[in-house]
Amino acid sequence: MAKIAIIGAAGKAGSRIMKEALDRGHDVTAFVRNASKLDNKNVPVVEKDVFDLKADDLKPFDVVVNAFGAPMGQEHLHVDAGNVLIEAMKGAPDTRLIVVGGAGSLYVDEAQTTRLIDTPEFPDFVKPTASNQGKNLEILQGTEGIQWTFVSPSATFALGSRTGSYRTGKDQLLVNSKGESYVSYEDYAVAVVDEIEHPQHINERFTVVSES
């Protein structure tokens, strides 16, 4: 059993990661700005803004999941929140950070020269979020002294069903056997909790695609 803190536990990704972790018997604490937005009223809650978190807040946990979602028009907060957590993690070296990332920074070609965000079909309205999540990844890759994992979804990241059937990759966009780059929030949560239980990607990024 791991002690897990989930920042943004009321959001789409955070709530599903929390449910998956609880269903597997982990000790989960929800970190939220507003506890009234949490559907699950049975978990311990810390009502605190991500920007106020310090090392002492994170030290008690084995894993901290950053599922913070920046509002439209304030996408730079992905970088700001990421930097706050990096500083806090430096004072909690035994705690591991798992970041709910974006797909925009994944490469779409074998030579890894073109990222998804650079392709013509990438929606303009998603670009600010994607570019700032990509910056968060770059900063993590240049940071020493902390343990982190950045988890990129597939191009289509949507509410769906928990099949438990998924594949992982590193820095390239994946497609499933139907040729679709798709992962449900529920399968993404399975992959995150699997990574918590059996760490495979310390200090690196991986991506996940739903197979069924």
C-alpha cells in the first residue's frame, strides 16, 4: 500500500486516478482548493492551493500526483505549478512526483523531429496548454535531486470505460490496433497506478494508449 497525495483530485484525471488507487487499497489524500467539489467524501482532504505547497506538505507521502488543470487563458500556470512542486520535491527526496501531462510534446515521426503540437491538424485552442505542459516536461528533464515521472496521454484523451488494456511507449505518439491514438481517462488512471505500484519510468516520460 502506498501513501498517495493527488493534487487536483476533483478534476477529470485526478478523480479517476484517486478512484483507481482507492479501489486497489492505497492510502489516498486529496489536495484540492475547494473540498466541496470532491465527489468522494470519504477520503482525507487537504484544502490548499498548489501554489502554497511546501516540502513538509509532501514529505509524508510516497507519491504525489500532479493532476492540476490550469484554466483557459491561464495556461502558463501549468509551468508555474510545476515549478512550485519541483522546489517542494527538492525538500522531499524520498517522495516521487507523477505528472499528468499532455500529448502535444510527443513525437509523431520515427526520427523524432516533429511533435504532435507542430502538426497542421493540432487544434489551436489546445496549443497554450500543450506548449506549457511541454515546458513543464523540459524543466523536469533538466532538474536533478528529485524523482519524477511525466505521463502523456494519447492524442484523444476522453472519458470512456476502464478496460485495463493499454500499451505504453516513451516519447512517440502511439496508436492502437484500430489505428486510433486514444486513451480513456479510466485506462490512463490504471496506467498511472500501475506505475506507482511497479515503477518503470523514474525520471522520464512515458505515454499510454487504450488497446480495446
